[in-house]
Amino acid sequence: MDIMKKLLIAFFLSGIGCAYGADLVGSAWVNMTSDTSQTAKTMAINDARRQILIDKLGAYAMSDQLVPAVRAAKSADLVNLIAETNIDNEKISDTAYSAKITMTVDKTAARTWMTENNIQNWLNDGSSTDMFVAQISLRDGLSDWADFNRVMRGERVNAITKYIFGKNVTVELPASSRASLTIALRSAGWHTTAKDDVLRAWK
């Protein structure tokens, strides 16, 4: 391995601690009116919870399955998916309520709920820290897929296919190889970006 590649790997590894941790904290600005301020507040919190669940879990699940499931679920069933709630800039009148509501999604509870509701997801529950998820966009179909696998073979890594949706393939890869795989993909002409626990790659 040449010195430049070693330096690039060191650079990527230095950011893994924060960039690759699941970002399950989200905020929503809500403004509701009803017959009483208390009813408006309840409606606002329920609305914020749905917004945040769709936004934060959307990075780890099939959106066409997640969104309708969250919207159709009873509010009481979604309460347990939130580990922490904070309210800022609260404004209350006789019939209105507005605030910035921040919630932390409970990773384990959310993963269990999605599985029980047949929502395909790749949210790491903490038991598989040796693997990470990558979403591969195949703009040129089989040609891109063949090239992706060529890069994996060159790095002696086996990509485990989890889901295929249209031209998007979700795979699991060894966490220990994440930095070197990212560099290898970029060297082969791929674009990559990282958000939460998911690495995205496309030609």
C-alpha cells in the first residue's frame, strides 16, 4: 500500500466515530390550533413524532413501506419508539400551541416495530457492529453492478446483498474495510457520500 493510500485511510478512520454513528435525533417545528391549548399541544407532539420518525428512519428503511405505516399507526403505538423529547420556544394561547420539538428515536424499539410491521430496514440494533450498510445506485444497471463487484474482489471483500429496489441495491460490508473500500470506489470512478450509518455510492 503506497503512502498516499495510507494517509487517505487514516483520514477516513479519523471521522468514523461521529460520522458513522446513527443520527436518530430530529426536530420539528409545529403549530396547532384546537378547542383548547392542551388538545393543540397533544396534536402538535403527535405530529412532530410522526415527522421525526419518517425523517430519521427514512435513512434505514424502504420509504414506500415506512411512510404509510407511520401515518396509519395509532399515536399510542408510536410513543414507545421515542427515547427522549425536548421542547423549546413554546408558545401557548387559549386555543393554539407552537414549539420546536426535538426527539431521540429509540433504535432498538424502532427496529423491532419496523420488523413487526414488515418494513424492510437495515437499522443496526447494535449487535452487528462489525458490519456497515451501503446503498449502491446502478445508473447503468448490470455494467455498474459488475464494476462494483470488481472493486470488491480487488479489495477481497464479499458484499452481502440485503435488498434490491429498482436500480438501488443495499449491501452489508465489513466495518473494518469501510475506509479502504471508500477509497477504492473513488479511485475506480465512483462517487460516495456518508450519512448516518449508511454509505451511498453511485457512478
